[in-house]
Amino acid sequence: MPERLLVIGGDAAGMSAASQARRRRPAEELEIIAFERGRFTSYAACGIPYLLGGLVEDAERLVARTPQVFRDRFQIDARTGHEVVEIDTGAGRIRVREVGTGKEYQEAWDQLVVAVGAEPLRPPIPGIDAQGIFGVQTLEDGLAVERALADDPKNAVVVGGGYIGLEMAEAMVMRGLNVTLVEQAPQPMRTLDPEMGALVADALREVGVELRLGETVDAFETRGGRVTGVSTGEGVIPADVVILGLGTRPRSALAREAGIPVGETGGICTDLRMRSQVEGVWAAGDCIETFHRVSRNPVAIALGTHANKQGRIAGINLGGGYATFPGVVGTAVSKICAVEVARTGLNESEATEAGFAFESVTVESTTRAGYYPGAKRMKTKLLAEQGSGRLLGGQIVGLEGAAKRIDVVAACLWNEMTVDEMQGMDLSYAPPFSPVWDPVLITARKAAERVQASRGGR
Amino acid sequence: MPERLLVIGGDAAGMSAASQARRRRPAEELEIIAFERGRFTSYAACGIPYLLGGLVEDAERLVARTPQVFRDRFQIDARTGHEVVEIDTGAGRIRVREVGTGKEYQEAWDQLVVAVGAEPLRPPIPGIDAQGIFGVQTLEDGLAVERALADDPKNAVVVGGGYIGLEMAEAMVMRGLNVTLVEQAPQPMRTLDPEMGALVADALREVGVELRLGETVDAFETRGGRVTGVSTGEGVIPADVVILGLGTRPRSALAREAGIPVGETGGICTDLRMRSQVEGVWAAGDCIETFHRVSRNPVAIALGTHANKQGRIAGINLGGGYATFPGVVGTAVSKICAVEVARTGLNESEATEAGFAFESVTVESTTRAGYYPGAKRMKTKLLAEQGSGRLLGGQIVGLEGAAKRIDVVAACLWNEMTVDEMQGMDLSYAPPFSPVWDPVLITARKAAERVQASRGGR
């Protein structure tokens, strides 16, 4: 009898785990069944805004591997439309509900991977369950918005100015809707410091998004069960479609109910090899919490790239290999209208919260040598610990060619470099790619000078 | 009486040194005179191909600071058209020749900075001194080519397929000339491994450059002192203009004659603070040799970004501060026609020469998620030491958006990471910027697998 691996969740983390385990152990040795409550497996959730905005022509393009491919090429029994409703860790069994029929059945495991992802936050605002109000987390969520757009709506309101909210705001503009963004904070993109977020606000205004900053949604107005408006302290904004972009949280209720320990972040706790604290149960992806290498705190960050890596690591270990997940430094990137936005490490409020005293420096520069055609504006910010000068975080907002430079900052964070060490690094230079002083290096240099001055001043 | 600093060479290294020294010590304390044999100070030599190609409208745009600016704003006596012809280290004096008049005079120093740059290689091929044959190192060299183009030449031959040669080949195509590239090696861009260089060859052919690879120039044909053709073993290529792109060497004859020690690379030897081995004499920029952090050998690399950093470090130390140059990892980037080309660390032949046994992995990927518009092809190669898995070098060739990613490889090299450590790094991901598995990370992962397999195999 082969050993039996059950995987809950058929997207990035779950299917990476399943595929890796399969690569290392043939079907005679390891039976693998994956349960996905939706219709799709292994799709790029991050691509949904581009699908809706019309940049990606159809949903199939976002699907890396269909259930059929998993069955045929990997001998993985990928069951879509099957929702796992209970985990019984004592008996080593899960209860599964067929979404179409409601019929339930049980399956036993030797090893279990929980990879159920994150869920959009839906605060208990009156009217939030009305038709026309969408969280955007799964590909099916995205297709639901697409169907709503077929009714030719006029007004879209996006509630919350995080990555998904802003990407969706842009998509709705591209689809010809009047778009209003309501955000509680004085700036969108709270993962950036305010002066960097302000540049994102400008980019949104430039394509016609109306920004209602510092406003809170009190209620959704509805008629016949359908949303018609979004009510804030400042009045009612007409809305045919509402997108919730209030962030996500780990979808960990199923695990919690099963007694699988969940951390303060709401994510399932795992060790470095992606084992939960229950023997034989593994977890990976947006439903877990991981280690932040700068703050040294647990964090829950919903991001496809982490999910893929963690799933792969779970799969290697399940397959008899050895691999560990080294944690994250909080890197993220997005394109919002004309601007590219990137961050890594800690921003000012995160650094303060983690207990760091720091210097911060912001530098205006260009993506290419000033005289080279197509040189675009970019702004780079670095935070460094007082005294030690250790790099704590970085942010970049700029036009085309700016944002991917955050990776070099992430690599410096990863290696716990000081800004003084950073400024001497041998980064590439040629006029089409950078001014002779690379923007990241100039910013590191100025941060090092600031740290040195503050040391002298004590 | 103020102390007296003389600077030989008025471009990146020399003027960075002068400006930094001035920032820290006022004119009452430190007199600064800079000697430049050409007409220009502080210009972007790397911009010359773009000036000639027509992407930069005039030479002034390449000049960061004129002699007038140095005099007025920095109280630096920047003397253009003044060539230093002798350094007398015993007497602490230099002999200067006014280029216009031939008149000579002497100046005494308390501190001297030698920053005379590099010179294009001009092997003793018959006819090489004919009119119409140009090395391209200084802005005046560039303007000489520009004047030659005014005569409406038809045929250009570029001899040597390094960065400058290839950038110039493209510029000549943009100016409407028939362009032939003659290169001794089987591929252009010998700083890349052959299979990566082959992609550059394809890009050149695509814009119409005729490649004569594996051919050596025997002689330049001339008529009335002007070049008319380039003779190789395969025949004579008609030429109205010839560009020498055979590389450069440190311009260290002046220092050598003065008894200032020069290393095996031909570059002036300095310590970490940019002091030569003669008391009171400093050196910086393309005329020195520096430390390669991977091969641990001295290297002479002519690159504006190093020159700027080294000059600044010399200036800080001259100004009473403390700064050191940490060496290089051999990072370079260029855009050749449609392709972006980047490298860092050691390529295969360099790694072999340094004594490393290594694994190498090449991965085809895209610059964005495959489904996102504008995703372009890119090829990434990494070298890792056998056994340890230590990263030794990286190369990237790809279309728009590919090359600047080399910086993250450079940062990993800087920190002596293994490819196994690299594969877990938290690099930024969003569909407009990267596939969900970043190309650098995929390559690191495959290199780590290769290293592991080779360990197992022993």
C-alpha cells in the first residue's frame, strides 16, 4: 500500500508541494490527492487585475496547470469543486464536501498539507454582503467581477488602498468606469511611508481616479439586495460595483478548529521545513505565518512567490529530501498606473514598532543617465539603524525601470549589510540603465553620512 | 600658506577627488589645481557612442561640470589644455606642457593625485596611424569621429568586439553607414561565455552589422595617409572610418617613469585609501589596478562608476576623512541593439584561470509573467563553485528589462553567498516585473541542484 498525501488547496503552495513530492516519490510509493473548492488549480491570482483590465485576454492564460495536467502528467488526483470542511487530526481524516452536490465524504491521510490561502477582509459594515460587492482573492472572484462588468456598470468604488485595491482601481479605469477610491489613511499604499505613497496618489489622480482619503466607509447603500452606493462621513458615493481592497488574512479557521496551532498573526505556525505543530500535518502559502528577517517577528504575507517557495519546500521534505524556508524580508512590488512601486524590509512605522531607532534618507534620481533618452524620475528611500548603520528597509517609487532595483536592497537586507558597506558595492552602470552613481548607491551613501553625523552628534 | 593639491586628469576620478577634498577643506587651507590635457572636464565618456549615434544631441550634455564651474563654485583651478609630461617625485614637482603653445612650466605639490585614465589599445599593425582610424576613449576622440562622419563616409569597420566596439558599431549603423565588425574570437563580447555572446552576435546581425568573427587584422590599407580598407586573412574590407575597440589599458607610463609602482595589470598600485606606494602620491580611476573580490587577484577595469567612487575616496582621505575602496566584483552592463547584456563575477574562462572548479547553469525565462504584455525573453547564467556551491559569477542577455537584474547577482557575490542560499531570497514579484519564480532565483535553484548532484556523484 502506498503512503497517502492529501493536499488542501489547489493553488500555488498546495500544488507546488504536491508536484515536488511526486517528483521524488512515484505513485506506487505515494498516492497524492489535492482538494480545491474552486474550479481552477495552479493559477496566477496576481494576474487577476490585468485580466479584468483587459491586458490579459482570457482566464485560461492565468492557469499554469489544469487538474487534467496534474492527473495525466503527475499522477496527482486533483479534485476541483471539492471543499474540505473539517480536519480530524486525531483520526487522520478530512471531511470533504462536493461543492456541486453538497455530498460529503471522508478521506484518510498519512501526510496532510494545508494550503488554503488567504481571505479578503470583510469588516461587518452594514450592507457588505450585498450583490455587487467583491473581494478579489481567487480566480473565481475575478470572474465574478468580470460578469458584473458585463452589465455595463458606470461607477466603481474601491474600498482600501493596498496593492490589490489600487491595481483593481486602475483596471476599472481601463474598463471605462468612473472610479473612486476610499481609503481611511491620508495616503494610499500604507506599506509605503506617506511621502512615497503620495506619489502613488498622484499617479491615480492622473488617470482620473477620484481619491477620498482619510474617509471611512460607514455603510453600503443597497436596493433589492444590490449595492447602489458607498456611504462615508462625507456623503454617499454612487456605486454599481464595489471592490474590497482592505487586505487579507490567513484562511486558518479550518486549521484552528482542528487544533492545529495558529499564531498571533492568524497564520498557521510551521517550522522551517513547513511542518505544523501537529505530527503529519504540513502547511504552506498565504495561510501560514513566517519569519521576518529584519523585525525578527512572525508575519503573515500573502504573496504568490512565498507560496510557491514554501509549497516546494514542503514537497521536497515530504518527498524525503531536506529543505528549509529562510523567512522573508517583506519585499513587494507593483505597477500602479504610470508608477512602479516597490518596498522591502521595514518602513518607518514598522521600524518604530519593531523598536528600532533609525535614520531615513530619500533621494531623487533617474532610471538612466540624465542625457540618455527615456531617463525617468525615481525616488529611493532607505532606512538605517542609528549607531550601527544597519540597513532596515527600502522603498522605490518611480516611472518605468525604477522598481525592480528593490531586489538589490532586498539582497543587502538579506545579508544584514550596513548602508556604509552598501555604498561601495559594484552595481552595474551604463547610460541606458543608470546614472553613473546608481540611485540605490547614492541613497546608501547619504544614509551612511546621516548615520555617521548622528553618531558624531551624540 | 595653504597646502597644495595637484590633480593630473580632469575627468571622473580626478575631479571627484578634487571636489571631495574641497568639500572638506576650504581654499585657505588647501589650494587645488587640476590639469587636463583635453578641452573638457568631468564628462561621461560612456555616453560617447550615444552622442555619435544621435541619441544625445550635443557634447555639452555629456559634461557634468565645466572648468568654469570648478573655478567658480569649488575654487578649483581646472586647467584644460594642460598636459602633465613628467612627475618628479623626489622634488615633489610636475612638469606641465600647454597643449596650445607647447610652453612648459613646473608646479610643486604637497599632495598629488594621478587620475589619467586608460588608453585604447593600438597594436602595431601596419597602417594603424593612418587618418580615419580612431580609438574612442576621451570626449575629444568622440568629436574626432563626429568630424569624420561629416565627410559622409560609407563604410565603417569596427575592430574588436568589446563593449565600446559594439556600442560604436550600433552607433555607426544608426548614422547610416555599412558596418563590419572584425573580431578575433569566435564571438563578440568576450567578457561573456560564448553561448551568451552568440545572442549578442545575433542582435548585431539583425540591425545589419556584418560580423567577421575569428578573423585577425593584418594591416590597414591606406591612400594618401588615409585609411581605405582593413585587411584580414580573408581579404580586404573597404573602410572610410575605422573604430578600434580592442580594449584599453591603464595609462600608467607617466607614473612608471616617475618610479611610482605599477602592478602586473599595468595599473598603478594603491592601498585601500587610494595612496600609491610613493608618499604624498595618490591614484584613482582607470589608471590603477584594484582588487577583485571573487578571483582575489588585482584587476584593471576601466569603468566610470569605479573611477567616480575611487576619486571620491581619495578626496575624502585627502580632506582629512577616512574612506576605503572595497574592490570590485567585475560587474558590467551594456545595451547592444535590441539586447541588454550584463555580467558580474567570473565567467567560465576567468573562473578556470582563477583555479575554481565550478558548475554552470543557464536558464531561459522572461522579464515579466508570461501572460503579461511585453514579457521579453531573457537568458540567465550562473557559475557556482563545486562542493561549496559558492556563487562565482553571473551573466544575463535579454531584451528590455533583463540586464539590470545583474545587480542582485552582484550583491550576492559581494556577500559570498552560495547558490543554495540565493534561491530562497525574497526578491520582488508582480506580473509586470517578473515571473512568479524570478529568473535569477530559478537559475540559482538549478545551480544549487547541480552542485548537490555533483557532490552526491563524487
